[in-house]
Amino acid sequence: MRHFGHIAPEERQRLFYREPSLFTAESPARVLAAALGATLYSPATRPQLADDIIKQAGRGVVSMVLCLEDSIDDAEVIGAEENLVRQFTDLAGRPGTSELPLLFVRVREPEQIPDLVERLGPAVRLLSGFVLPKFTEERGVPFLEALTAAESASGRRLFAMPVLESPGLMYVESRRETLEGIHRTVDKYRDRVLALRLGVTDFCSAYGLRRAPDMTAYDVQIVASVIADVVNLLGRADGTGFTVTGPVWEYFRVQERMFKPQLRRSPFTPEAEDLRASLIEHDMDGLLREIALDRANGLLGKTCIHPSHVPAVHALSVVSHEEYSDAQDILRPERGGGGVLRSAYTNKMNEVKPHRAWAERTLQRAEVFGVANEGIDFVDLLAAGLPH
């Protein structure tokens, strides 16, 4: 699979200076963590789940979470598990399974992990891992022990994606202790942890809050402070950190074909008022700003609950030609001693030592999302990524 692999090769050639690389579910963890992109959640109760997965793969989705937790009623869990096993078995019998998204299951309890892996049988080869809810040190260790045992029993590499969403992270008096416990746990199981996900809806719930469609998570200061502390301890670029993904965007009144004909100019230029009005009307403006702020705050990828969010997340994940040029200049071997140089675009200073970690992360993102051609912007990439 590859990002933008659902669009025609000639269109990719027009858009990309360096096309996104191919990867599989067996690729190294560092590649998969960077490649998650817009991770689309779906309730495991959906009766045509196998068909849904194939459909979303054809629309450019490369990672999905099939949820047995908050998205379904407590009374539906047994039926949802049965449906999940049935749908995986159906998928495993179809051709072209190498092109399926990375598939994860969000469980409620540790005991579900070995039970589901055993019930999946040979179809477990389609499973990339599990999403672990309300993760803390106390709750997380049993989940990770169960995952390790299931991996050993099945012979299948399985990753964990803990969700950081407990009240202990929100409350100032317990945040540091909770974060340090999470750090101890994920560090011990580092080889199993693919990425950390932020449960911002639960953060807001602790205070009876809900952000409006014209506000980002970063406008809710109490939430922004948690994101900052999570990245501070768990998202460092010194080799000790993890990929931390962006929070879910709750609004999905987007009707792609209504604004697709207007995609001609970047929504971030003053003259594009017609496009901006269209995006605001369809609740896209807040999403676009939040994706940009995710990147600025050290997050990569995003939890999505509607397919219409996926093209925007992926379009804003592509490395611009300017970013790529700067990163390459900074990482040239002859620059190993440091120093300051003028950007090839002659509009900024590139300071080799302070910007090295940024450059390394940028090239990692370029590997999986590609590098845009000069003159290609977000709007071009968004228009190309929309379903036709």
C-alpha cells in the first residue's frame, strides 16, 4: 500500500517531486508509525464491515480501528466480537489482501486480546494490533502482557496503540505521576508500542466541555496543556519518544462534491475567499487549522471518525518541496559540524544543529507521504485525494 496510491500514476507524477513509498503491514515499526495518517475508526458492529474496509482502502485509507469500546453499546459487545471474527474471516478469503489498510481492534479489557486472536485463527494475519483504551500504568500493564502472550501464541507481530484519555492526565495534581507511570510502561514495552493516541473527547468530558466546529483542541486551554505535557515527556526527538497522533475531529457535515469544484487556490491565501467560505460552511476550516496545529505541536497522524476527514489529513501530511529542500540541506554530510546557512528558497535561516531533529522527522514523513512538486500546494493534493 502507499499514500495516494488510489489515484492514477500519471496524476501522482504531476503532484509529486518524490512519490510516497510503498509499505506493507510487515514494514519496520518506524515506517508504520509515520505512515498511519488518518486512522479511521469504525464500530465493529457494522454488518458489511469487510466491504467497508475494502471500500475505504480504495479511497486512500491506510489504517483503520475496528471499535469494541465506546462506539458501541455495552449490550452489543458479544455480537460485535462475533461479527468482527466473521468479517475478518470473510476478508481473509478474498483476493488482494495485501492492499488492505493496517487493521487494529479497540478492545475494552485485556482478556479480549488473546480470546480474539485465538478466534480469528488464520485470519489473524490481517490484524496489525490493538488499541488500548484509558491507558495508565495500572491499566496498561495487563493489556500489554495480554498482547505479548497473544503475539507469542499466534506467531503474528502485533502492535499496541495506547489511548491517553484518563482523568488522571487532566487533573493537575495527578498529571505528572500518571504521565511518568505511562512512560515507564510504554518504555518497557517499547518494541510493541507503535504510537500513542490522544483521547481529547474524554479530556473534555472531565470538565463538561465540547469544542465548537470553529475551535480546535488547542483553543481549549485545559486540553492544550495536556497535549503539551504528553508531547513534552512522550514525544521527544532524542530517541526516547514515541509517535503521538492528533485528536479526533468530531464534525462531519462535509459534502465533498459540493466544494470540490472550488479547489483552485490554497485556503490560506487572502484572495481565496470563495474557497474559504465553502470550507467554513462545510465545517472544514476548523479541521484544517487543527491539523496544522497538530503538526506544529509535534503530533503526526490523526484519529478520524468520518471518511471525509481523510483527504485533508493526508494532503496536509505531504512534505512541501521547500521543506524537503531545507531538510536535505541541513542533513548534508558536510554540515555535520553545524553552522548556519541560507535556505535555497532564500527566505529563512537553517541552523544545522538545532534544526537537525526537525529535518530527520521531515525526511521520515517524506518517505511515506511523499514530497510535492514545486507549485503544488495543499489544494491540489486535497482535490486529487477526494473520491471521484
